[in-house]
Amino acid sequence: ILRAVALLIMIIGLSLILQPVVVLADIIPILGSIAGFGTGVIAFAVGLILWSLGLAIAWFVVRPLWSVGIIAAAVMIGWYLISRKKQAMPKT
């Protein structure tokens, strides 16, 4: 239960860090809604990756194989998100 609470707190903290972007985009109401959704998705993705890395580091002493698996999964998710972003960017 505490792990889920830690994940939730990390996502909330990251969304609060990104909140100024939403406030700036709120000048035009529809942009504020879109920015709010986008920052929420970014906060969730980054929070999940950072949470899993922190969990893996904490587990390294007790369960090293689980730790390596969690780190590998976090790296693969991060790599997928970065490569997907590069594919979506228009080539000039």
C-alpha cells in the first residue's frame, strides 16, 4: 500500500511542478485544458519511470534479480517514449 501511495505522491508532485505551464496556457481556455491533460500524462509517465527506478534501487540489496528487471523495464519504457516522440516530429 505504501508503494502505491509513494507513486501517487510522486505523480502529484510532478504535476504540481508542471502546473505553471497549464496556467500559462490557460489564457486561451481550450489550450489550458489540453495542456492540463498533456502535463498529466507527462507527470504520470515520468513519475512511473522514476518510481520504478527508486523501487529497484531500494530492492537491490534484498532482491537483485527483481531490481535488474524493474530497471530494464523502466529503461525500455523510457526508450519507447523517446523514440515515439522522435518519430512524431516532422522532418525538415
